[in-house]
Amino acid sequence: MPIGPSARLLSQATTPVYGRHANEREEQDLAAELMGFLSTSLGSSETTHAWLQRLWRDLVTP
């Protein structure tokens, strides 16, 4: 699991996605998707509402 600010976010995201017993590969895959999504948000001027809708559309909805 990564160390730093992203560790808490990843930890909180892992349980709803994979349950309490995610394996290392699942955590790595989720971390890569989450970091990719967050990197597209840097410098964005979108509203919080629009950002949350994009988060839902891109990461939560398969």
C-alpha cells in the first residue's frame, strides 16, 4: 500500500470496491485507476458537483 496522502484515500476506496479482503494485485489496480483519475483533475476548473459526477461515471460505474 502506498505511503502518504493517497494511502488513506486508497484505503477508504478499497473496501467498497473489493470488500475487506482485497489482495495486493486488486489494491495495485485500484491505486493505478485512482491516481490516473486524480491526475486528470489537476488544474481543472470543474465544479465539485461535476468532479463527483465524473468520479462516479469513470470509476464507480463499470
